[in-house]
Amino acid sequence: MDSSATTGLTLHSHTGVAYRFDPGALCLELLTTGGPGPYRRYEVLHEPADLAAWADRSRLTPTPALNISQAEVADMRGLRDALLRVIIAHTRGELHPPRDLEAINEAAARPAMAPAITPAGKRQWAGTLIGTHLAATVARDAVELLTGPFAHRIRTCAAEDCHLIYVDTSRPGRRRWCSMEHCGNRHKVRALRARHTEEG
């Protein structure tokens, strides 16, 4: 879980404004691609190219060259949906849904992407990579997050109309917003307007 300044995704608000969102973990980056039920309208993983594009935007470095099948795209959507239900239950202090945990554990048990060093001392990914390797890597990241030292810091953005999930890896542990630049700024503007209204 790398929290350096180079990580994070560029998202767009419903008004089209671009902003940076760093959820703090690879598995949480996957949750921005859609999900079950009401999140279905945000679905972006339709074709192998869509999943490859997500991997390119993710915190995986370098970008993996993936050979992804249509079935693996469906498998990744299933893993993401299971992960979202588990994470939401986790943030609410509820029991993790057993069937969804099983899906995450099954994916994590498969061979994941393995890092390697080139003769020039650069990082690369070993072997020929397929979608199943990517899913295993995401699932293992989820296991690490949910069982690790920051498990109690997995949160949903404090804005009422935002459902983005992040892990607060900051030292003080007081992060409230998906992005200060987006929801944090909207909160400041609303608070300022409310103050002016009260004063007026």
C-alpha cells in the first residue's frame, strides 16, 4: 500500500471536473470501476481493453502487459462486487458476507503477478500475464488491507453524496474526504456560504 504522491486516480465529478483520488490501496482503486446494485450505472469494465486501461491507471508500476480474456473481465467484475460488499460491511462493523469472502480468498489463492528485476536494475513483471494474475494480485492486496494495521482506517468519504472508499494512511488518521480538492473543497464552500447566511 504505497501512499506516495505519485499514486492515485484521476476521476471526474458529475459536472465533469477532474480531481485526484488516492484510495491508498490497489484493491480500493478497483472499486471506482462500478459495482453491484446502485453502483452498476458506473460500470466501466466491459471489454478486456477496459480492464487493461484500469491496470494502466492503477498504482501498479510499471504498467503490466496483460493478455486478458472476456471471461477474465467478468471474473474481475465478480471479484470487485464481492470486495465492495465486504468492504462496506467492514466499514459498518458488520460481519463479512461469507460467500464474498470465499470469492476473495479463491482469487487470492491463484498465482499473482510476480515482480522481477531487469539487467538494468529496473522493475518489471515476470512471465506472460493474464487477467487471472491481475485478479489474484488485487485479491491479495484486499487480504493484506483487511487483516493489516490500517484495517480500522478504511472509510467512506464524509460527503453525503459521495460513496468513494479509501484507507486513511496519514499519520494523524484524521482524513475525512475522498479528495480535499473535490469533496473537501465542496464542504469548505458550503460551510462558508452557511456562515455568510447566518451573518446576513
